[in-house]
Amino acid sequence: MFGMIGIVVTFAMVFGGYMMAGGKLGVILHSLPFEMMMIGGAAVGSFLLSNETAVIKQALGGIARSLKGPRWHEADVQAVLCLMFQLLRIARTSPVELEEHIENPQVSPIFQAYPRILGDEHVVTLIADTLRSASLNYDDPYQVEEMLSQRIGLMNEEAMHAPHALQNMADALPALGIVAAVLGVIKTMSSIDQPPEVLGKMIGGALVGTFLGVFLAYGIVAPFAQRLSAVTKQDQAFYDVIKSVLVAGLHQHATNLCVEVGRQSAPEHVRPSFGALETALRELKRAS
């Protein structure tokens, strides 16, 4: 919501201020289609040229994602902590039963109780692979922690490709605006024999290219890139919560303590309260 408000405010303040100062939109509107074709087309072309297909798709989806906000919220953190609590209890009481859940999470009643968690392949495989490794005696807490850190770090790096690609586009737009402006000047110089009122409009149209490149870069694309980067980092912190619980479990801490370690590692704005989590865990114990 605030993203859309920000876009409206940006356009209103820039063009509203221009019109209040006595500027006329006619010159901008007349040149806009041609300048946008040159600047926007070149930006899109260079974007396609410099990025892989996966990054392009990720960036396109990231625009909507940056407006929507982070995927994981406080309720999701509490849900994954409850899921980890159940799995760790089973791992310590019945390893054979645990295998049934981690080998086929899609049909596991425990995973099915948390559809948002089950819908994220990265979360499910991270949990299942680590618990499977522990069941195969790969249970050195320090080695597993290092392995998880590397795996999550790789996921973070891949997730940041889209924000970086958008930021690169933003960095290129002012230069592309200059290119369009230079072309406009070349066009103007070829009509140097025209009267001043005609040349003035042509020069104004050429300057629209510089304006458009800078405006798109710092008013639209760069804010989208920064917002997507922030949203991505917030979502990636969700995996650190899972890592904290898994490592604490390998240290053979009490299950409740493992979950509390995960709760403490969650970012403050999505961290469930101690009381709310305790109530949820108490209900799970009664249900079992």
C-alpha cells in the first residue's frame, strides 16, 4: 500500500511542482513516447542482455513482491517454531516415525497442518535434509551449523540477484537519458535554420530525455530495487530461525529451549511473544 502511495506522491510532487512553476506539459507529452522508446527500450534491452532468464523472471516477480511486502510474518514464525517443536520431539522419541515425515513431507499430517510452510520448497527441504543428515549420524552441531550457514548464504546470494539487476538498470538510466538528449540535440542542429520558437521546442524536447532518464532512475527503478532488497533480506531471515532451532536440537538441548532459541533469533518485528508461543506449544502437547 505504501509503495503505491509513494509512486503517486512522487509523480504528483514532480509534475505538480513543474506545472505550478508555470511549466507546460505539452512539450513533455509530445516528446515522451519517443524518449520513452529510446530510454526505456535501451534499458530493457540491456537488462535482457546482462541477466539470465531466472534472474529476469525473479526481477519481474520482485516488482509486485516489493509492493506487497515480506512473505513471512509473525504468525509464520510461530508456525515454523511449532512445526520444529513437533519434529524434534518425534526425532528424540521415534526416529523411524520421523523418517516417514521427512521423506515425504507433502503427505505428512504434521507438515500439512502448516500449509504456508509446506508451500515453500526451500523451507521444507532445509528442514528435511538437516533432520535426515542427523538421522544418518551426521550430527556434529558445529559442522551442521557451518553447512546450514553456507546453504542459507547461497540462497541469500541467489535471492539478491534480482535487486542487484534492478539497481544496475537504475544506474544505467541517467546515461541512457543523456544518449536520448544528445540524439535530440543532433536533430535540433539539423534544423538550425528554423525560427527560435521552433528550435526552442526542439531543444526542450531533447532535454526531456535527460529528465526522463534521471527521473526513472532515482524516482522509480532505484526505489523498487532498494525495497525489493529489503523485502528479500527480511524473508531470508526466516531461514536463520530454522537454522537456530536445528543447531540447538543437535546440541541436545530441551525441545522447548530449542524453540526459544529460534524465537530469540527472529527479527523483532516478526518475533512472536513468549506467551503466545508457549500457549501454542501447550495446545500441541494436549493434542498429542
